[in-house]
Amino acid sequence: MGLKLLNTLTRSVQDFVPLDPSGKNVGLYCCGPTVYDYAHIGNWRTFVFGDLVRRSLEFHGYNVRHVMNITDVDDKIIRRVKETGGTLSDFTGKFEKAFLEDLAALQCRTPHHTPRATEHIPAIVDLISRLVQRGFAYQAPDGSVYFSIQKYRGAGCCYGQLVHLNFEEMRTGERVANDEYAKESLADFALWKARVPEDGAVFWPSPWGEGRPGWHIECSAMSMQLLGPSFDLHLGGEDLMFPHHEDEIAQSEGTGLQPEGQRFVKYWMHGAHLLVEGRKMSKSLGNFFTLRDLIAKGFSGREIRYLLLTAHYRETFNFTLEGLQGARSSLQRIDECIGKLREIAAGETAGADDALVRQLSKPLEDDLNISGTWGAVFEWIRETNRKLAENSILPAQAASLLASWEKIDGVLGVGLPSAAVVPAEILALVEARQAARKAKDFKQSDGLRDELKAKGWVIEDTPKGARAKRIA
Ligand SMILES: [Zn+2]
């Protein structure tokens, strides 16, 4: 047993062994959002995947330090700030807040650190200075500082660890100021961008004059500052593999700060793309959704999380509204079963059933085979429902099953059934309706039932009294 993960560096599934000699502490870095807009559902797939990795590590007993950066300065942000006429921090603060709210709505564990690029300029400048001293970076006539791929390779270092690059076709001497470029236009990339009039009030002093950092260097500076020059896991969407992650490796390993024989990152993991309604998401096709768009359609963060977690992270996944309906009924099946177990357990507590926990969690050990785990979960639900129908589960057994589910849910994070959390306002209406019925005021009782229905709740009469249940 033990966790095995596909490492993009070696392109093979490897046993996960932390760098920490005690085998306990794990450093995890996930490339975070660029806060210039609301994150879309494709972005969210990557963040939920990051949460699954973290929860899996914690399930295996590791003490994880999870860092997710906030890119709060880049080309796109500066353009938007100019359009709005406000300040950089007013603009990015709004989207950062929204991002963290959405992350919580998707039941993702909060990263331990969410460093902002603009608050790490000295660390970024230090890193660039070190690269300049070591001969891997230079200031160009445009005033910006670039990373020299030729010098780096000349020193025996490898550029192209995650993706295969054809250096024969590389146009030497060419530079790219833009943060995003294709493999075919491989060139020296910007570490520090000299101030231009379009930057407005967004600039910082540096040994190379006023300017701002490039996007790639932000992640190198913040990850190494918070997790050390060499750490365990670095995650992102597959679109970040090149150039972002390749540049991060070059900048970080170019400092020579890693201990002998260690790399900047031991395991790189990449999540696959998302299609929406069978096509690449685009605003013009009408299949572009932010989390907020989906919540406005009546879906919960929990349902969206569940759907995003049904496919393996390396598979292209087709996200559909129909799939969300399916997610809703799957979760209801879980909720009903757990709800019944709760009634039987009636507050009794018991330890988890280790064999059951193992059976449900085992598929995840194989590079997070989540479909295997869901298959096992629903098999277990079927079996439990059969026993419930036979009335053959004793309170202590129910309590043990609940404790086991809680452990598994520590990884899946679909959380408590929403029906279990009944708002006080609804509870008050249910009580008023019961009182009306008792007083044989059926007009009042029916009126209250309709009011509950209008608010999305129905009353179920059970042997233990009336219970509010959310309408699907
Ligand atoms: Zn990054």
C-alpha cells in the first residue's frame, strides 16, 4: 500500500516518497489563479484536483504544507485595471475574494499559504539578481531582464524536462516579452519587464530600473521562499506545462540552491483539460461557465465538486448540465443512506471499520483512480441499503459505518448531506405546521406546507416525527 502518482518528469507512475527524511512532511505547490476575472469551470477542475491530491496525502498521514499563489499582477490584469480606472489592489482584491469564496463553495481545503505576487517583489528581485550573477540572465536593450536558455543549456542544464523541445528549430537570440508563448516560438523569456507607459501606476523599483516581474518568476520565488529550494509536489493544469512550468524549473534550478542531487521539484502532476457540452469552452459557443453561473442555475458547489471528481484527473472530461443532474441524484443516494444510518445510530459512536475504509480508498492509491473509489462507494451503498431494508443493522454497526464514511469523505470531500443541515427558518415552519396539524387546523397546516415547498423543502413523516427534506 502507499500512494503512487504519475510524475510528469519521468512520465511514469512512481511510489510517492517525500523528501523529508522523517517521511512525514510534504511540501505541495499549486499554481493559483490570475485574479483578473472569475475563475471558470475548467480552472476549477484543476483546483479541485489539487484539493484531491492534498486530501489524499493527508489521508495517508502526511503533514502537508499547501501553497497556492495569487497572481495579482500580469499583462491581462494591467489592461483591465486601466479599463476600470481603479487601483491594482482594488481590482485584484475583488477577484481574489471571489476566488477564495468559490474555493470554499467547492469544499476545497484552504491552502496554508496564498501568497500574492505583489507582496513578494523583494524575493523575486533577489532571485533574478542571482540568475544575473550566475550568467543565466541578462538585461536587454529594451531594459527588461531575460533568461538565457542558451547559457543555461551551455552550463549543462536541461531546458525541456517536462516537454520535448526541438532546439534545432529554435531561433537563437530571439526574445519573448509576453508571458504566454508556444513551443514553436521558444525563446529567452522575460524575468523582469521594464516599465512602459501602458503600465500606468503599476511598477516597482529594481536594480534594472522600474518595472514589474514576469509571470513565471513569481511562482519560482514564492514556492522556494515558502517550501524551500527543493520540495515534493508541484501541480497545475496541463496547459501550464509549457512554458510556465518549464520556465519555473529553469529559473529555480538556475539558482543552484538545491541540495546536491535534488531537483527543484520531485513530482510534477498535471490535470487534463475540460470540455463543456462536448466542446472546448468559449464565450461565443455559450458553454463558458464560471462557478457562479452554475450556482445561479440552481446547482450547489457540492454537486459541481462531485461531478468534477467523477473522472480521473488525467482524462479529458466532458462537463455537462445533464451530468450535474446526475451528480445530484448520486449524492442523494449517498445522503439517504447516510441519513438512515444516522437515525439507526441515534447518536451512538463507534470506531471506523478499517477493512471497509481500505476497500473504498484502495483504488485512490493507484494514481488517484477516483472512478474505482466511486464504484466501490456505490457498491457499498447498495449493500447497505439492502441491509437497511432488512432492518439488519444494529446501532453500533450503523455508527461504525458512519465513522468509516467520514474517513473516506475526508478524501472525497463531498461532505455532509445538505438535507442534514436544515436552516432554523425551515425548522420553525415545520414545527408550526406540526402544531397546526395537532390543533386540526388543516388550512393553516396546508398553507405552511405550501410555504415550505415554495422555499424548496418538503415534509416527510417518519416514525420519529416530521422531517424536512430538500426538494431535488
Ligand atoms: Zn505557477
